[in-house]
Amino acid sequence: MSDFKIFYQLEEDKREVVLETTSDEDINDLIVYNDDVNTFEHVINTLVKVCKHSPEQAEQCTLLVHYKGKCAVKKGSFVDLIPYRQAIVDAGINAEIE
């Protein structure tokens, strides 16, 4: 399965939509891992702040982290996910890019 990125180009007063295929190999997951230190509230608030999740989405991710041991909280290129991972780690939560 491939994702598409849309780019708009202006050429002599006409707009052209260009689709660029991004292969699945270019997409990584930002994974948050369970621990015995952080509270549900702290993880939820961090996901809302850092990943711009809705409170409901952050709560669902936090429940998955708790019961499954981990949850993919964001998808993107490795480079794009680096600042998100760093912000989550800075909040004291275990996270990795896979």
C-alpha cells in the first residue's frame, strides 16, 4: 500500500496537482512504551501537547500502552518523528521510532 503526498505547483497562472507516491518503507511509527512510573494523566497530557491528539485519542493510546505494553502514537518519516520522540522522552516517557 502506498501513501500519496500532494504538491501544488504554479505554472503560468494555472495550478497543477502533482501526486508523489511514498512507499510504505518510508513510513515509520513513533512507539510509546509502558512503564511503572508515569501516570495515565501525564501520558495523556503529553500526547495531547506533543502529538496534537484529541483527549479521547490520547486516552485510547494510553490504554493501549498500559494493556498491550506499547502503542504507535504517530506515523511519519524518521526525520519528521525525531522532534516528537525527543519531546516525549523529555517528558520522561519511553518512546522509540520503528
